[in-house]
Amino acid sequence: MPLKFTLIAEMECHLLPGEMEFPSEIVKAVDVIWKEEKERRGSSLTDGVLFAIEEKKETRLGLKKCPYRFFVAKLRKPELFKNRPLRSLAISGMVRFENSVLFGLRSKSVTQFPGMWELVPSGGIAQDAMTKDGALSYQKQILAELKEELGIDQSAVLSVTPFLFIENTDLNHFDIGVEIRVRSLKTTQPRSNEYQEIKTVPLSSINEFLKTHQVIEASEGLLRQAGLL
């Protein structure tokens, strides 16, 4: 099933009490998969906490904490979560600088879409999204991703605007599409091991870029829904 794109003016995220709970047979299967992945990928793979969608009501999402290893297991064996869905949520950013956008070439060691190009920055809703009062702010998350992945400081950001909700119901994966306008770019070198290369692509060259590079579907959808294609 193709991705579903819905234009939005806002998407509110709030933290629900407790953590995601799963039957013991799922937990055991996840632990086995995690052990296999650790043996295969070594110290580059670390567990942590992400947030998954437990409730969705129009433009309001209720999220719960969930260990990262469950998301890795879901990618390896999605049928594990057939009767107890794990709805993963991520941020898909689109950096706009003058008349250009930024693309990143994903590392071959990442869990999803290795060796493919995507608009940057992107990432799951993690602890960086937590505010001091315990709320969730994906705007805070995207600013952290900008700094970590691209070296772009918050002082260079003009605006952070959510405009798209992306649904992949086959995989139970969802993205909030966010446009980030910046006033300057000091570097376009990747700052994390998630990307091999960063490219600044003029808007006039986007169609040619898509023809000659393997770009993930969500990024192409972001460009199209933003009126850039």
C-alpha cells in the first residue's frame, strides 16, 4: 500500500503514563533478535528509549515509551506485532536554505534504508523531545537532530513548521513532516555516523536529482506536498 500524505497545520504529541506493554512471547522473541543483531553489528548498536503511538485522535497523538530493541525486532520480523501493533513515529525534516534543500546519503550500517538518500534531518521521537515539564516537543527534537547530524545551531534557524503527516499502515510507521528554514549553512559535512554524505540541492535541480539518485519515498512525498515538484 502506498504512503498516505495528509497536510496539517499542527500535530500535538503528549506523553501517556507507563511504557508500552507486550505479551511475554513477544518480549522473548525481541530479546533473541536483539542478541543476534548485537552479535552482527557490535558496539555500533545500542539500546535506548523511543516513543510509539498508543492513541491517535485527528491531530493529537498519545505516545508511550518503548525500548529501541522492539523497533529493531519489528523491522526484522514485523509479524511479531500483528496482534499487538507497535506504531513507530519519526520526524522527517526538510531543511530550506535560500533556493535549495539538503539531502543526506544514509550510511550502509543503519537499520532502515541503508545507502539511500533522504531529506535531512530525520529520526525517531526520542528522549531529546522531552521538555523540562515532562511534555513532548518534536520541535525540540528536530533542533537537536539539526545540531547532531548537520552541525546547524539553533541560532541559525528561522522557523520550524509542521505541514505533513505521513502514514504507512502496512508497516505501522508514521512520520511528521517538518519544514526548517535556516538563515545560513556553515557546513554540509555529516556530523554523525548515520550519513555518509550531505548534499545541498538547488530547487531547480531536484527533478534531476531524483532521477539519478535513489531517494526514499517519504522524502519524495515531502517535496511533492510542499509544492517543490
